[in-house]
Amino acid sequence: MSDTEHNTGAVPQEEPQDTAADECKRERDEYLDGWKRAKADLINYKREESERISYAMKTGHERVMKDVIAVLDSMDLGLLSLADDNPAKKGMFLIKAQLEDSLKRHGLERIAVEAGETFDPLKHEAVGMMESAFPDGTVAEEVERGYSLYGKVVRPCRVRVSKGHS
């Protein structure tokens, strides 16, 4: 052996191997992060699509429910025209109650209105004013029932508003 071989103390270079291992780890981490992002995007997409479908179903129900509300109004008018001693009146009331229960199971609810409550433009529609014993600006009487579907007003209550008493 020559002196130059012993004195240099040359250590074999492992730098290329470390760089290759580091490069593999970096690529692995990139792919893992990309996979995690893609998985999160898919989960978000599924949730958003489910919400869109639910919304579309609810708005589809809204159109049908508005048509059924018109039938309920006609039924109320028909019941008012029947004499109290008419045996058909009881049957009509039972049918109406059954229909209302069925609609309630599908999200349609009647908006309760009481004379004397504060007028709320989000759920009331003023169709006139009248003198009453109630304070000015409150509901004096309900003219037509209002309904909400899944908490959204589909038809406001039509009311007469009190202008106080003279």
C-alpha cells in the first residue's frame, strides 16, 4: 500500500444514497398529503351533494304543499257551508284532520296566530286594518291561515291589523 492510500483516510461517499432516500421520503410525503387532500375533498363533496339533494327535495315538496294548502282552504269553505246537524260534516272534519296529520309528518305546519299578538311581517301579511280592543299595530284577526314547511314560511297568515279603538 502506498502512503497516499493510508493518509487520505478517504471514506466512501454515501451522499448519493442519502439523497435518494430523502427524495423517496419527500415523494412519499407528497403523495400521502395529496391522497389526504383528495379524500377530504371527496368527503366534502359527498356532504355538499347530500345537502343539495335534500334542498331540492324540500323545494319540490313546497310546490306540492302549496297546491294541497289550496285544497285545505276549499275544504274549510265547504265545512262552513254545511249545517251543524249534517252527518257529513263530522266525516269531513275527520278527513281534514287525517290530511293535516299526514301533511304535518311531511313537514307542513300551520302557523299559529292569536289576536293581540305583535304583527310580524316575516309570518303575517296585512290585508287590512280594523278597529279593535287590541293595541295599535297588533293582529286583530286572522283572515286566512298561514303555513310553514320545514320552518320556512310557504304562505304567510293573512291578517287584519288593529288600528286601536276610537
